[in-house]
Amino acid sequence: MQSAIFRAMASRLAMAILILFSGAASAFAQNALSDEGLFVSVPNPITSEAVARIKNRVEAARANATRPIRKAVFEFNPNGKDASTVEFGVCYELASYISRLNDLTTIAFVSGNVSGHTVLPVVACRELVMSRTSSIGDIVKSGDAPAAQSVLTFYDEVLGTSREPLRAVIRKMADKAVSLGKGQKNGAVYYVDLNDIEKYKKAGVTIPDPTPLSFAGANTPSVIPAERAKQLGLSTVTADSRREVAELYQLSANSLKEDPLGGRPPVAFKYTLRGVIDGGVREAMVRIVEDVIRQKGNVLFLEFQDCSGGDISAARDLADRLIKFQQGENPILIVAFIPQAAPDTAAIVALGCSEIVMSRRKDEKAAPAAGDEREAIFGDFETFLGKGNDPNRLELLKKNLSDLAGTQGYPVILVNGMLDRDMAIIRVRAANERGKRRLMTEAEFEGQKGEWVHDGTIKNKGQLLKLNATRAVELGIARFAVDNTDMSEVFALYGIDSNKVRSAMPSWLDRFADFIRKPPVTVLLVVIGFAGLILELKLPGTTVPGIIAALAFILVFWAHSQYSGQTAILGGLIFLLGLVLILIEMFVLPGFGVSGILGILFMVGGIGLATFDKIPETGEEWTMFGGRIGQYFGALMAAVVVAVIFTRYLPNIPYMNRMVLLPPSETDEAETIADLPGAAVAAALLGAIGTSATQLRPSGMAQFGDQYVDVVSEGGYIASGMRVQVIEVEGTRIVVKEV
């Protein structure tokens, strides 16, 4: 019995150890490539307001218990511009603050020339990364007096003991008179000012050769270029961009981005994005973000649900608009949450957000192991590209994805791998440089084998890359992965109480426009519009069908102009041109000829263009546009049927028959209203005098003996019951004047 109990306990203990080890391994896999870090842009020149903003941002990041930062990178040359601050006080304040950040690895990134007292906060960082063309020094400009001793004392204070061997190098930047030499202390290199050898000897520094360094004797330039800074040990490594710094220090891609909140308390909203991405979704989404900003919101959680397909250009444009919102006058943090999948166009929009969070979906039954396909997926383009792989569509996708990924700081090679089956992607590490890792194609690696060491395969040839939640976090596409598909865990990641998150709702006008844009509703409105137009032309003077037709077409063009903008305007103008051509056919050039045919084509084509969001460009888009035109031709045919039915039965429908102006005659005479005279009969009426049976505005009906015919007045309005004379006959078109 005891043996059985012991075996059961041992089994449970082993299982617990296995689970613990698996969890640790999973955590290691997530963080092996990336740490949470913070990039901070230091403005030029440094001001007290800038120092306050920098402090607020760093402190806010340090205080976030759910995602504590380990490294802070201070970029002193934003956009590669030179940096120089004359005022010592503000530079000392920033440097003193940086030197007290003992819980962080502080890194100065210099990508241009840094001079003046901006040098002080640079050297206050624990490590210095410089670009190949950058330089540091010239604390005191040429011709000025050397820095005061009190100022140099503050420099020594900020440097502390960690950079003590480099104090003479720093002093050289402030005073050309320093003659820089090399000594040793405790077996390490120690730089000295040869003008004060005795002081260094008393401090235990041995100076085997008191000859000044060739580049740093007395009165030599006090500017140190990047390569020399690395030789002196002032600079640790070389990098030319934020991306390279992130790779060197294994920081996630999201660390590269500036924090839109800037230390402000979060005011959060949420919104669910559904359906295909087209111009309508783009414009509605833009208005939602604008409304959130109007309500003083600065965080928007954007959940992607069943979102895919549509227009590549619209998706890219939406991503660009979201980026602008993050950088505007009232910047907003936009978090993309992917509970299940963000394929094709949804992935493009997600890349435009500030950060991406994905779900491992462990809240479902039979929780999957890491890497299982039940995890949320990012970037599945298999279905979107289709079996044919349209080269134009593929090229458009590659351009938009690559540009967007580069702008947002994501590895471009990964998004290229999502579209290129023949590309093999591997992870490599530098053979001779600490901590330097990179993703590259297999072909690139073969050409640089001596510099890099193979460290794992990301994508094999013959397949498109798609990333589950675990892999997306590991490779820096997603910032976090949560276990549930519920957004409450996402809110908690950002330190926000879910009860305080408000829903962002589109306005009632947006919802109404969305309803009208639904294909069945649009087609129904087109049927109503054409039917009303035909009835108004067939039964002139009734007015109501014309009003209904105008309203129907106005709704169609208005709803689509909300989203397709200039395309809808162009479509509306083409539609009006078609209407004018039809009127010309009826009243100026009677008969059914070129003008009428072109009018019908222009009207249908104008509606099709207005409802298509953009001018068709690719073969696939032209095919879709043709299908849309076919729908509206079908709607026109249905409208003709509706108009014929109404024309036949409207006079017999109670109340509605008041819209039809019948001539004063018996019922059998009324039945002759619909009968139009042939060309021969019409010609026989030339010169005949009759009475206007209805108002002529300018068209209507006149009575000649026992016959009622459709006529057109020569000028303007003629009242009912007036004497009229036929003065012109063209085919079946009869023109009269009042006599």
C-alpha cells in the first residue's frame, strides 16, 4: 500500500516538475530573442520641458508591473540630425537622472554628431552605440575657453567609477590642451592626461610610455569619430539604425516605437473590426478613431473578428491613417488584438497599429501545446493570393507589406516570407560580435558564412510563412500573447480596468450608410430609382415617382460617397450625363438611337462606378466591376417590369390612382391613353387644333377629336383645357403651341 502511495506521489512530483520545466522552456522561447525595452528620443537642443517628458515616460514604463522594461535606449540624433546643447544645467539634470537608473541597462545611441553639453547625458549611459559616420566631442567650441573646473567635476560625478578609466578621454572633449596618453591600472587600460602625470601615479596608474597618443596630443581636435571611440572603449558596438540597435540588444520590434501616451493616464475605448476591408471600412474606422480622440480617449483596443479579404490599397491606406493618429497632435495608442486570425488585409491593418496582442486560445477545451494551429494566426495569405497567384496582386501586396513593416520597425524579411514560397528564412548570430543576431535568407547566409553562424530555421522553402501567437511574440511581430480570447486579459496587460473601457460606436449616419451599402439594399434602391424615373417619363406630371426616384438615387450615391469619395463623385457625374442623353433622346432626337443607348450605359456604369470604391486596375478588379454592372443591368430590367405593371394597374388602385392625371372622358376613353399613335397617324395631325387634356410642362396629353395623344409644348407651361395646334411632327413626337 505504502509502495503504491509512494509511486503515485513520485509520479505527481515528476509531472509537476515536467510542467514547471515546460513552462520555463516556453517562457525562455518567448524571451530568447527579445526583451522589453524602451526607445526615447532626446530632442535637440535639450530643454527642461524635454527632460520632464523623458522622465515621465521612463518612469511610466518602469512602473508598469505587467511588462517591466529591462533596457532603455536614449537616441540623441532623432532623424540623424546633429545634436548640440549649450546650456549645461539641463544636460546635467538629464545625465544625473540617467546615472541613477540602476535597475536598467541604459544605452546611448548616437547616429550623427553630438557636441556641446549634450555629450554629458550620452556618457552618463552605461553603454554607447555609435553609427559608422557619427562622432562625439567638442564640448567647448573652438575658440572658446576650456570648460570650468567645476563643470568638469560634474562630468566626473556623472561618470562615476564605471567609466573612471575614460575620464581623461572625456576631459579631452572639453579641453584641447589635454594631452592624452595610455596607462594601466589593475591590469586594465587607463587613459591619462600627460600634463598631470604625478596625479595619476599617486592614484596607482602606471604609465610605461609617456608619449601622447598620435591623434590626441595637446591642442589636437577634441572630436572623436565612431571608429576611434570604439578603439578607446568609449563605444561598445556599432549600429546604423534603431533596428540594428534592437537586434544587438535583443529588443522586441515594439520597443522601437515611441509611446503615444507620453506619460498621460490612459482613457481607453474598444472596437471590433469585422468583414472585408474596403473603402467603407476604412472611412468608418477613421471616423471612429476621430470620435475617440474627440472624447479625450488616448487608447483604442481594436479587436479583429472574422476580418479578411477586400481591397489591398484600402487596407494599406487605413494602416497609414492609423499611424498618423499615433503621431498626431493628440496621439493615441492603438492596440490590435487578434483572438483567432488576422489573414491578408487584416494583417496589413494590424501592422499599422501601435502594438499587436495575440491569443494562444488556451481557454478552449483540450488546451493546445505551444505551436498548435489553434493558436491565433497572423499573416495567412494562402487564400487571398489564390491558386493563380496574380502577379500584379502579388507585387502590390509585397510593396505595401514591405513598406509598412519597414515604417513600423518590423522585420521586413518576415512579411516577404509570407508572400514568397521560394524564400527560406534562417536565424543567425554574429561570429565575432557579442549578442548580435539577425534574420536572413538562406542565400544571404551562404554568401556571408564567415561572418555569421546558423542559429535556427524560421521558414523552409515551398510554403508561405504564417505565424502563430507564440512564434509572433518570439520574432517581434506581436508584443504579447494571452491565454484567453476575452479582452479583459488584454486590458490588464496595459494596467487598465476593464470596467473603465468604453465601447467606440459608429454614428447612426455611419450605420445607416453601411445598411444602404449592403448589395441587396443598393440593388433594391436602384430598381426603385429606375422604376420611378420610367414612370415619371411615361406619366409626366405625376411628380411622386420622380421624387421617389431622386431620393433612391441620392441615397445610393450619398452612402457610397462616404467611402469611395472622388470615385462616387465621378460615378454621379457619369450618371447625370446618361440621364441628360436619355432626355435628349426623348425630347430632342426622338427614336431609340445612339443617344438613348449611351444614356442607359452611362447611367448604369455611373452607379456601378460609384458603388465600387475605386477605379478598377487589375484584371480581377475589372471582372468584379463587370459583375457589379451586370447586377445593375438586371436591376434596370426589373425596373422596366415594375414600371409596366404600375402603368397598367396604377389607375385602378384606390388613392394611388390620384397620381395619374386622366383626361375628362369615359372609362373606355381612358383606356386609349396608353395608346400612342404611329408615325403615319402622328403625321396626319400636323396643323390639327385640339385641347390640352392635361397640363403641358412641357409634356402632357392633348385631345384631337376622339383621340388622346402624348404631346410636347413648343415653349413652356400650357394649362389644361387650352386650345392647342400641332405645329411640328417628328416620327411619333408631336409638338403643339397654344392658339
